[in-house]
Amino acid sequence: MKAYVFPGQGSQFSGMGKDLYERSEEARILFEKANDILGFRITDIMFNGSDEELKQTKVTQPAIFLHSVILASITPDLNPDMVAGHSLGEFSALVTAGVLSFEDGVRLVSKRALAMQRACEINPSTMAAVLSSLPDEQVAQLCEQVRQETGEIVVAANYNCPGQLVISGSHEGVRIAGERLKEAGAKRVLPLPVGGAFHSPLMEPAREELAAAIEVTPFHTAKFPVYQNVNAQPATQIDAIKTNLIAQLTAPVRWTQSVQAMRADGATLFVECGPGKVLQGLVKKIDAAAETAGV
């Protein structure tokens, strides 16, 4: 069985999507639709912009979404049995599964990006990657201890693969948790160049904005299961998908658990659809950890 997976923020690069635009009439039509919906020519920035221009909030998320969805739409043998996306990539997965139209996907991703930027301005915050052999549960528990003792927000935000977990929260919360994690045996705690504490309670203002937009957007039953970030479980029904998507901004991305669930449900091949190969690397590490553990 085939699982298609879609990347999130951070996989953008200058020139992304240009080859799709040049070789496919269908791709050109979709890119031009997106330019009209967004109100600016995002293709100019994607194809020729600098790295700094691509880092603009209003550009980054729609750009990755467009590259992923358009690549999937022009792939002739696209016939996944299941799909999943990492954070932003969940929107790409939902369009591919027929839950959202292309146009509505563009609108929601744009609203999500701008809402997240506003939340970052309200609550200055950050994230850090924890590279360690510590169990995920221990990292999450240590973050909770810091929160209880100091009142600072810090949570486990991205369960990327065994040995790689991202924490998210206030600057002070992430700093204190990082120090304690290193004391507990973490190899490295690397601050990430992000504008805020994504997938943490500090994204509540963005969650409220996105929830309002989702509630007035048409959703459809999925053509095949979508494994969602919040619970790493397959969903096809509209109500469950909307509930999980709204919760996603303030809840952790359970990528490790999602890959494990897809494997358990019969996935034998993972195909990454979008810029870069970050998710392929994570899948390999998740599989290797399972083999080591004898699972």
C-alpha cells in the first residue's frame, strides 16, 4: 500500500515549482489561479525570489502548499491508499484526498499563515530542536515540570522521529527547558529560526481565527484516509477532520506516531510530494528505530 506524505514549513527554496510551471499546462493554470486568489504573484517569488523573500509569512506557507498540491495533481499515477502531511502539509494532504478544493485550500493556507504571524506578534516566542536519546515522554514531562515550576509556556511540539523532538514556547520557557534537557542527557538543543511558538498554547489567537475560516469553508468526505497530526489516526469524515484541523495549531505534530500508524495499517511505500526530501529522511529514522526495538 502507498502512503503519500506532504512536507511543512522549512522545505522552501528559490526556484521551487518553476519546472512544474514550465512543463505542464495544468500546473500553469493552477499557479495562475493561486496568484489571483492571493492578490499577488507568488510565482515570481517562488521562481526567482531570494531566500529572504521566501521567508515572508504570507509567502512561505502558500508556496510549499502550491508546490506540493500541484505536483500531486499532475502526477499521472497518483493513487495513494492513505495520506498525511507534516503541520502545514496536512492541508496539502486534504486537497489531494478531495476534502478541500484547490481554491479553498489556497485561501485557508493564506489565512493560516497570516493568523500565525499575528499570534507571533501578540506573544513573542520561539522553538528549539532537541537531539537526544531521551524518550519522547521524558522530554514532554520535563517541559511540563518547567511550566508548573515557572509559569512559562513550553511544550513538546513536533514528534519528528525518535531522537528528534521540537519544543515550543516562550523564550524563557524554551531556554530553561533546554538547559534542563542538556543536564538530563540531551546531546544538543538547537534554537530554530522561527517567528514564534508554533503548535503550542501561544498559537491560541491563530487557532481561533483559523477555526472561524474553517467553519465557513466547504469540506467533503475524504477519498482515502488522512492521518492527522493531532492524534495520528486515520480520518475520512468531515466532522472529525475539521475538529482535528482546528486543534492542530495549538497541539503537537505527532509525526512519529503517524508514520507508525500508517505502517501498522499496511503502508509499504512512502512517497514524498513537495519540495525537498525531509519527510523521507524522517520515515527512514522511524523505521530504523522500530527495527532496533524489534517492532
